[in-house]
Amino acid sequence: MRIAVAGKGGAGKTTICATAARLMARSGHRVVAIDGDTNPNLHAAIGVDAAAEAPFLPTSLVSRRFDGPRLTAPVDEVLDRHSVPAPDGVRLVRMGMPQHADEGCMCSAHATVSAFLADLGDDAGTVTLLDLEASPEHLSRGTARHSDVLLLVAEPYYRSLEAVRLQASLAAETSIGRVAVVANKCRQPPDFDAIEEYCDRHGLELAGALPWSEAVLEADGASRPLLDHAPGDPVVGALDTLFDALVAGSAVARAEAGV
């Protein structure tokens, strides 16, 4: 199963991806975490030391075909060469980032992640978490087109909700199987109610809610993964429940489709 996580900058995408990846690995899944941001920091949130950062996915891995970009090498070979081990058995992979000013667009880097995500879909036993950048560019470039679920992170204020609505409308024009919203940083019931009302009004699926947590801020300030800093925090429990449900739902859908 392939789950992409998107939303406005600062909504909590990276913390959600990093924590969920390790929780899914602890549940027995083979997990690949992809940092799909050209300003990568998933390694810090997941617990990989900066000195052991994963190498970038080289754009030479991509072969362009009629059905879109695909890898020129088997997925396991790519993981062996271009990933780094993260805590709990997660494999971490990074999209390329600009190396110099004025070097042009990142089209090839996005195409490489798209191809990698496509080929990961051939392994039903792997759970892939893709942490996307705040811009809707990943939808215009098709970076997340092979996701089974696009999870849009919404905070309880208007600009965040509008960013979610924009990305949901773009995702509806792609082949992404399911688009759902997760409410984040809900300090009190009215915060969740506001997101729920917005989703109802715009026909968006609301998959779950995460409470406000000071531990998330403390973990970030200490440069520690949330799962190590506060393993019993309510956000961790809510993420465990949410992603268990997403993966279980995907398994049922595949079984019903005979895949």
C-alpha cells in the first residue's frame, strides 16, 4: 500500500509520516519512507542521524514509457543502493534536491519518485509512506499519481483548509485511488467540528483527527522523533489507529478486487 501525505506548510506532514512509518514497521509491515520534499527533513523526524542521511534517488533510474516513468532497476536493488536504514526496520529514501542556485526545475527528481512509487505498488506486502512538499506541484507533476491514498493534513484554520480543498480538487483529476483528510492540531472539540463541517460542505472524506500536543513541539525542539520523545502521547495512539485502519481497508479492497 502506498500512502502519500500532503497539506499546507507546517501542517504536520513530516511528523505524521515519520511516526506512522515506524508504527507500521512495529506492526510487522515492510515499510519504505520516501522524503518527497526538495527541502528534505524526514530523516530527522524518523530518527536517522544527519551523518547517515540517505543518498538522493538518482534521476538516471528513470525510463520514460507510454504509461509514465518507471524504474530501470528492480525495487529491491534500488533500495539496497539508495536507501538508509531507519529505526524499527524502516527503509528511508530521499528525492533529489537542488545542489546549486539557478540550476533549473526539479522535474526529473519528481519523475524519479513517481517511478519509484509506481514500482513499489507491485509488492502488496510493503507499506510506503511518501512525505510531500507543501506546494501542489507534486500533483501537477504527477509525483503522487501512483498513491493508493492521498492523506491531506488540515489544521483548524481557513488557509489550511483552503489548501486542502485545492489539493483535493487536483487529486480528483488523477488516478489516485482515495483522497482523505486528517484533522490535525485540534485543541478542543470546536476545532474538529470546524474541519468536519468544512469537509462535509466540500464533499471531502474525513479519515480521522489528531489532538494538539505540546510533546510534538518539545520533540522537534529537542531534535528527537516524537515516538522516542513521547511514545505514550495521544498523537501517537491516534496515528496508530488511523494508519492501521488505512492499511486494513486497502487489504480488504485488494481482496475484493482479486488482486
